[in-house]
Amino acid sequence: MARIVVISTGGTIASRWQGAGFAADADGSEVMATAAVPEGVTVEVVDLFSVNSPRLTSRHQLELLQTVHRVFQDPGVDGIVVTHGTDTLEESAFLLDLHHRDQRPVVLTGAQLPLDAADGDGPGNLHDALLTAATARGLGVLVVFDGEVHAARGTVKTQTVAPNAFADPSGDRLGDVGFGRALIIRQPERPTPLALPAADTAPPRVDMVMHHSDADPVLFEAAVAAGAQGIVLVATGAGNATPEFVEAVAAATARGVLVALTTRVQSGPVTEIYTHGGAVDLVAAGAAPTGTLRAGQSRIAVLAALLGSTDPAERAELLRHALAARSTALTHA
């Protein structure tokens, strides 16, 4: 028997009608009661919290990280499933993945339809997540949704309400769930996991600022003034802004602020092509290009780097490390 621990955190999968809209209020046992448990799997539930995922804070996510590591201190546990709201699932999954060094899997799933929906997708997603957690090994943290298995890194919510909510816009999924098993066809390559931050660590402020036509660095500079230790600049195109943003980035990084450079474009890597405020100049000013990671996960990489050290040079190196990864195809199915 595979022993799987389900950590319940709320989200649509735990939501009921509140009179004017849906909100998470069900505990993990109620969520589990909706799903068929795969043959050969036993389930234990940990009720961590029950909130709509837009309300999650870094403190919530760090509490989840610590809980996952505590659960895995029991060698009898074979895997973990986290039920989570879809809005910030990609952020929590990536934070867990950056610190995950166990061969046993952590699988995040959720739902696009609420707990009591007659045609809800939560029960099927939870069944598939349990099955994946019972059989997958050595893949890091996974997202299982709508019959697909995704690596945490690069996977984002791409549909607001459709059932196939998650994908990596710049890459392929890892596999599929069907016929009683998870079929994995691609092996994610992940950087060496980061050390677990201390349990009582206060999360630093990390902000995001988007570039657009007519944009100036006022909001970027306001984030620095507000005490942000890290900023994600969501640029246009392949990672481009203006000379004024270059000056703001240079001033911020000179003060020890970590700056990550991503793009508002759906897919493709940040690439140093253009000057006059483009990625060439922004990277030269100290911004770290995030490859194909988008804003939410870029912010998590900055957060993890800040939690890993108090030394500015070490923080910059940790950020580069967190951003560096690629994936390779498996030689067998």
C-alpha cells in the first residue's frame, strides 16, 4: 500500500456558495470525501488552512514548505498531495520545488469548479494526483490537472475557468494520467535544491512592476522606497523597457536590491537583443534574466534567494542558481 498524505490549503476545490460568490470553507476530509481513492493507496489528511488562493501570503507558502518537510521526516510516507487554489498554485509549487530534495513526490492539484458542483473537476484531479503521488519518483514537485502531469517549474495557469487550467507555455508537459498510472515521457532537469529557510524567518518584501507604453520607473522606485528587497520587472517583448528603467535598476541593485527581468509575453525566453533600454542594458545594470519563467515564479525565485542569505553577493548567486534549469526527454516511456 502506498501511504499518501494530503495537505489541504483551500481553494476552489474546497469552496462552497457563500450567497454572493464562492469561497473556501471545507476541510481536507470533506474534500477527500468527494474523490475515489486509487486501489493500493491509503490517505491521511493534514488541514493546514482553508483560504482562497489569492489571499495566500509568503507566510502561508513558507508554512506549507515547512509542513511538507516535516511530513517527509516520516520514512513511511510515500508521497504528498497538496490541494490548492489555482490562482497562486504555480507560485507555491515552484517554491516547494526549489527546496525539494526528496525522491518522493509532492503533487499539487485543485479544481476549476467548486466542491459541490455536480460536474466538478476536483474529484478527478484529486484521484489523478493521488495516483501520481503513489507511483512517480525523482521528478521533483508536480502539478496534476485535467489528466496531465506538469513540472512545477515553468507551469502556470493559462485558462481562467476552463478545466485544462495549467501548462508550460514554453515547454511540454511531463506526461499523462490514465489506465491506472501516470505515464511520464519527459524528465525535468532541476537545479540543486536550495537549503530550507529557518522556520521563523520573516519573508522579505518582493514586488512586481510592469512596463508598458508611457511607463516610467515611478512605481519601481516606489517599491524600493517601500522597502522591497527584491523586484520583478515585467518587461515587454524579449525583456525590454527604457533607459529610465535601466537607471532605476542600476540604482536599486547598487543598494543590494535583487532585480529579476521577465516578460509579459506568454512564451519564449528573455533574451539580450536590444539596447536603448532593452534587455542588453537591463542585464548590464544588474537585472537577472529569468529565461522562460514568468512573473509569479520569477518572484518566488527572488524570494527564495533572499531567504537563503543576508549577503548581497550570495543572494545574487542564489538567484542565478534558482533560475538555471532545463529539461530533457526520457529515453523510455
